[in-house]
Amino acid sequence: MTVWVVRKSLEGITIEGPRQCARPGRIVREPGLLTLEELFAVFLGEGETVHELRENRHWKILRGNQPAGYFELVDEPGTP
């Protein structure tokens, strides 16, 4: 199974994505798909980090100590 990751601004505007990745927590994985953590690293810029699960299917992005946006998981591209 797979999910899509979208990077969004603090205002909720899509910055990058969606990109498909392996569904977190699954033991079976499709060959060639990145894990969630691997895909986060692709999306992050210089000096940015991903922090704890902010809420269901959202991870916050920090640049230094300042919020820079968030990642959102969606089941299909174009769905909230």
C-alpha cells in the first residue's frame, strides 16, 4: 500500500508534491518506493528538520526554531 506526501506552507498552500511513498507502518513494501522518512529528506531544505507528529497525518517542518510548514499524508493526489 502507498500514500502521497505533500509539503505545505504555514498557510496551507502546496509547496511541493504530491509524491508517492510506502505507507508508514507496513511490513510489506513496494520495491523502489521511498519510506516516509526517506521522502521527508528529499523535500527538506538547508537547515530544516521534521518534528513530532503534530496531529493525525501531519508533521511540522522547522527551519532552525521557526515553523516553516508541514507535511501532510493523503491517500490520493488532490485529496485533503
